[in-house]
Amino acid sequence: MYELDAALTGWINALAGNGFADRVMILASACGVPLLVIAVAAQWWIGTERVKTRHALVATGLAFLLGLAINQIILLVVDRIRPYDAGITRLLIERSGDPSFPSDHATAAFAIAAGFLLHGMAKRGLVFLAAALLISLSRVYIGTHYVGDVMGGALTGVAAALLVKGLYKPGTTVDRFITGIL
């Protein structure tokens, strides 16, 4: 399985070298998740179904945080070398000091997309899903992650969103308090 993961990773990273595409992918990698967070937060005050929207926003934020917390636990057990350290990719950005698996960027982006999709906000969810795919691809393209790393991150993000969906119910006292802020 490692051979396939390394081959796919190398193939995607080999596409690097085009100045414009390199800049787009570096920008997507560096700014993608912060822009998604801003896009989620900005929705607090818009729309006609504010209670439903705000519940989805809180659940999405919780999934985001839970996914990243799960990643920290995984990092205690899995210490995967970065593909650039293994000689598989050429790195387009600064080196990272933490292990490769799973990708925090993919986890965060997919937690957001899944949060919207699971809460019946399909149009917004699909836009966030497209962004999550771009961010995840960018992490492989720039040479910092294996394909398996972003797939693992996507799985963690979706699992976190499913867990939050099951535990954080609309209309509870806590939900009414949080969604009633501002």
C-alpha cells in the first residue's frame, strides 16, 4: 500500500514547476483553512433561518476542533516521515516539524464541509467540499503530505463531524444559549 501512496504522491508533486499553478497551490495551502474559518464565522449574521444556520455553524466549529484534537492523539501513535524527507517529493514551502499523518489541513477543511452537508446545507456544503478538495490536493502538490495523509485527515474530519452531529442536538438548552449570542 505504501508503494501506491508514494507513487500517487510523487506523481501529483511532479506536476509542480509551473509558476502560476505553484503560486495557486501554495496560496491554497497557506490561506485555505483560515479563509474557510472566516467564511464559516461570517455566516453567523446572514440568512433567513438563523437558528438552523447558527446550529450548523456551532456544530461545524466543534467538528473542526474535535478533528484536530483527534489528530493530536493519532500523532502520539503514528510517526510518519514527511514525503520530502523520504525523497518522494520536492518541497515548495518551508519544512514542517511534525509528523506527516494525518493532514491537519485536510481534517479541518473536511470537518467544515461535512458539518454543512450533515446539517442539510447542501449548497454551502458542496462549496466547502470543493475547497476541501483543493486544499488537500495542494498539500500533496506542494510536497508536504502523502495522498494517504490527506485521505486520513479527510476521514478524521468527517468522523468528527458525524460524532458532533450525533451528540450536539438542536434546541437543547446549550444550543439555544449559544445560537442566541449576538
